[in-house]
Amino acid sequence: MAGYGVATWAGLEEAFTVGELLALAAEAAGGQHHHLVAVQMPVSLVMMTPIARALHGRGPLPAAADVGLRVMASAPAAPR
């Protein structure tokens, strides 16, 4: 599957939601089907907030998974 992804350090926690990101992708595609397929964000044992929120069904990790986006972790071994 061809497509693109968005990598952000804090965007999905502080600037916009997964839903807003999808709306922007659709707008950029001119209302047609967008090709956004993945998001990347920092997730590690040192930076537990995304994991803790996901365990309660909140935050960008479950939101991205719910709409079929691939989720990739950045900085898995290093703190921010």
C-alpha cells in the first residue's frame, strides 16, 4: 500500500487530534481519498504518557489504530 505518514514529537498530544489530522489530509487531497497511512510519535518506557493514556482507551495511539493508521514509535530508548 503506497502512502505517507506524519511524524511529530508532540503534535498529537498538544497541537491536533488524529481526527483533525485526517481532516487536513482529506483537505490537502482536494476532498478525495487521502493516502495518509501512518503516524509516528515518541513512545518509550521513559515517556509513558502515550502508553498510560492508551491503556485507558484515550489519546492518539488508540485513536490512530481505530481509524486504521499504522502507528510507529520514535525515541523508544531515549527520553525527550
